[in-house]
Amino acid sequence: FDDDASFWYASSFSFGDSDAVIASYLVKNLLILVAAVSVVSWLFVGFEEAISIAICVSSILLSVVGIMKLWDVKINFISFSLLVMAVGLCVDYNAHVAHAFRHADKSLTAHERSERALCSMGLPVLKGGATTLAGTIFLAFSSSNVFRSVFKIMLCTVVFGCLYGLVALPVILPVAHQLREAASSCLSNSPIKSKNEDNGDTAVEKD
């Protein structure tokens, strides 16, 4: 055959093509999902809560990918789907605590509101993680490598989701709230605003 008119083909080549681009596709999809989570959280919860949730979700995903590397779990179409699905679980572990913080008594300090949110939503989040883990724990004893990979990723998602949702998020929320208050006070005391107010007072006196 003419070399220009023929080429090699095997059914396994399609897997090689997918492996060549799946890492970049995974990063792109996870970035889009984290951005979408941030926007939706901003609309329904609040700005500082949305930033805190985005930080925790990103940290959970990075932790899961790191453990996958240690456990030699390859990035393929199965782990790709599980990591995308893990974003929803990560949001679930963090959004409840952030929502409770947002709707806590406004007369309390930020740290007290965070403590109140943790006391009210800590046990439900732990129960949700435990039931999710209980539903997948039997996959750990499977002879199939695919099912064991599913269990490993779900285990990492539940453990890191509860860890960041119940340990890191109650610390990040008061810090984000205080930073926003500090930024608001700096903007309210800015020289430009003071100058504009002085010009307004002068105009009123002239009238």
C-alpha cells in the first residue's frame, strides 16, 4: 500500500486519544464547576460565604487528586466522572455550614456566629458523610479495580469534605467576614469620599 493512503488502526487507539487530553479537560471542567459554585453561592448565600466555599471546594479537590496520586489511581473517564460528581458532594458539606453562619443572630460576633453554625449543622453534615461512605464501603472488597477506585475517590471526598466543612470553613468564614468589614471601613474613610462630602457641604453653604 501507498504510505500516504494507509494508516494503522486498532480499537484501543481511542483510549490513547482520550488519555492524551483527559487531564486538560479535567482541569477545565473543575475550574468551570468551581466558578459556577461561587456564583450560585454568592446569589443564594452571600459574597464572603461564596469565597469561603470556593476555597474549601478547591482545597478538597486538590487533596483528593493528591491522594489519588499516592494510591496510583489513574485519571481516566471513570475517575473523571467521579471527580466531577465529587464537586456536588463538596458543596453539600460546606454550604450548610455557610448558610447557618449567614442566618445566625447578627448581634453575635463573627466567631460566635461560626460557633453557632457549627453546633447546629455539624452533626447533620457528619451524618450525611457517614451515610455516603456506608453506601460505598462494600466496593472496597471488590475484586474489580474499577470498583476499588470508586471507593477510594468517594472515601477521600467524604473525609476531606467533612474535614474542610467542619474544621477549615468555620475558621475561614469569620476571617472573610472581618476582611470585608475592614475593606468597607477603609472605603468609607477614603480621602476621595471625604473630599466629595466636603464639596457637597460647601455647595450647600453657598446656596
